[in-house]
Amino acid sequence: EYEIEQLRDLHSSLSKEYLQTLLDSQTSQVEERKRIVHLFHIKEQTILQKMNAIVEQIRDKSAQESDQLIDFYLKLTASSIVMLAVAAILMGLFIGNLVLRTHTYLQLKIERRTRDIQNANQLLAQSERRYRQIIESTSDIIITLNSNFVITSANTAVKKIFGINANDLIGNNFIDLIYEGSDGRGMSKKIILEKITDFLTEKNSVNFIADFCMPTILEPKTLHVQLEHIESEAQIEILGRGTPVANANLAKFLSYERLSLIADNYLSDANEISFRLTNMLIKYLEPSEITLIRIGLREMIINAIEHGNLEITFEEKTRALAENNYFELLAKRRNEAPFANRKVRIDSIINSAKAIFRITDDGKGFDVNAYLSKKEIEHTLSHGRGITMAMQVFDEVRYNNKGNQVLLIKYLDKNKPQQISGKGLSHCHPVLPV
């Protein structure tokens, strides 16, 4: 600033002297004016030199200050870089320490988790061994099924009941093993399939009794089956348990058995009731004979439900079966008046001489003689053979006059004279008139 002020003063002085010289030269002679101009020119050169020197000083100072400023900013930048580097190093050390501590923590956690998993696996293995021992030691068949009802595992009870190895059962379709012969069992399989369909839809456990047959065995085996869903995120699995129905150990103690049952109008109940009614006959009859009696009882109970209580005609059943909506028809009738409150009563007596079964429904009955006199009954149909089958299986088949009650008698000891009056069922109501 000082140099600029000097430069300003010199410029002002030069301007005044130049003005004064011009004023003085107007009154002077030519030679004098030349001398004055020459002197002014010398002074002007001197002042200009001083001004140039001041300008150079200003330039030098400006360059110096600029260099100092650049140097300052360079130093500041360098300092910033150093500070950032130091900060980065410190942050790196901090993060490295944090990572190291985290790694140590995670390693310890992984070690603890590994120990926990190993302990859990040991407990699981022990549990699986105990579970396998329980499964293999039970007398019931235990199987698992996939969503298509294909058997995926089975225990060794298969060998004792069916006479085949458990591995031979794996890969078979469970539904295909349900026996359906040419002896009137087709309706039974339809009933079971309906229960299985409900089981898949509603996800509730289901119980039923069915005959099962393998290609390598001569006679079907009867099992009480329980199916339930296994919770699994990956896929649908089903656990099945099959218990042999016939209890020979208990049957050998049988001297006399009397039962009185009341059933609602469900066809699956007919299937299970028929098994219960014939369970103790193993003491007196061969399994093949018991099977035929059971089928005959089941068909007569189904008749009492369908044609008795629900008043479904032969034509209605034929049409519903053809249209594949028979079970919808049954459900509809069960909820309508006057059918909804009707029951089926089954009474039975079994002793060493005979087995007597009485089935009574709350329906209007039918003309038995007119039915039996018909010659055009089509025995190739999937239904309509119940009475004919019963007459072939039982020694006596008697209907009451109304046609809503039937007495079925099977003589067990052919050597004893038989006097069947129905009085043994007097504890049951209504008493069958004979």
C-alpha cells in the first residue's frame, strides 16, 4: 500500500510540474522553452523510472505474497492430507481392533453354537434311536406317506402281519392296497375314499377300518387305520398307524356277548360297527367266514341308513352314483326333516351256538315279499345286492311285517339243535315279533 501511495504522489507531482511548465513556456523565448521542456523531460524520465521501480516493487511483493499464499495453501493441503492419513490410520486401527474383537466374539459364539448343535444332534440321535426302538417294537404297522399317498417308510410289524419285508411295502400306493374284490366290498372302498378326501381337505386326523391285500398274500388283512398330518415346512407328510382288528387273545375267553348299539346315518359307521359285531367270532369261525358275515352285516346296516332312514330309492342311488354325487345326496338327506333325527339300532347276541344280529331303522319300511319276488334285479350293478348277499351268508334272514327290522342268524355249532325265537334280544327295544 505504501508503494502505491508513493506512485500516486509522484504521478500527481509530475502532472503539476507538467502543467506549470506549460504555463511558463507560453511567455518564454523559444530557446528558453526548449530548455524548460528538456529539463521537464529529464524530470519526467526520472519520475517514470521511479514509478517503474515502484511498479516492479509492487509486482515483486505481489509475486512474493502470491508465492507465500500458494505455499500456505500447499502446506495446508499437505497438513490436511497428513491429518486425513493419520485419521485413516487411527480409524483403520479402530476398525481393525473392532473387527478383531468381533471375530473373536463370533468365533466363541460359533464354538458355543457348534457345541450346542453337537449336543442337540446327540440328543436327537438318542431320541431317534428310542423312537425307532418304540416303532419297531410295537405290534402295529407304522408307515409314512407323501401327499400322493405313496408309502415312504414302514416298520417291521409289516412282516408279522402281511408276511413281507417293510422295504417291499415302500413305494406302493396306500389306497391301492385297500381291498376291493368282487364280493360286494366296492361300496366300502368308496366310503373310505370319501373319508380320506375329507382328511386331505380338513387336515384333521381320520380313523377307519378296512381290508388290505398284498399280491403275495392269499387273504386280505383287516386293520384299524389312523391317519394324521405331520407338520413339515418342506412338504406334506402323513403318518399312518394300522392296528389288527381281530383280537384272538381276548376272543378265546368269550362265553357270551350281548351288544346294543345306536348309530347315526353315516355309512362309515356301518363299516366300523360291522367289524365290532364280528370281532369275537374268531373263536368259532375261520377268518374267511367272518369276513363274509361282516360284509353281510355292513350291507344290511347301509340298507337301513340309505333306504330305511333316508328313504333313498334304488333309482335315486343309481343316478347319484352315475353322476358321482352320492355322498352329497346322503349329506343333504341327513340334514332334512324328517330324516335328521332317525337312528339305526343294532342288537346282537353271540354264544357258542349261534350269533344273532337285529337291525332296526326308523323308516317307513318296505314290502319284503314284493322285493324278493322281483326277478329283474340286476346283480351286476354296484348296489342292490345287500339282501341277496345276507341270505347267502346267514342261515336265517327274517323281516318284520313293516319291513324296517331284520333278524340275521348264523349257527356256529352245526351239531346242536337250533331253536331261535328272538327272545334272547328281549333286552333290546323294540322286540322283534316272531
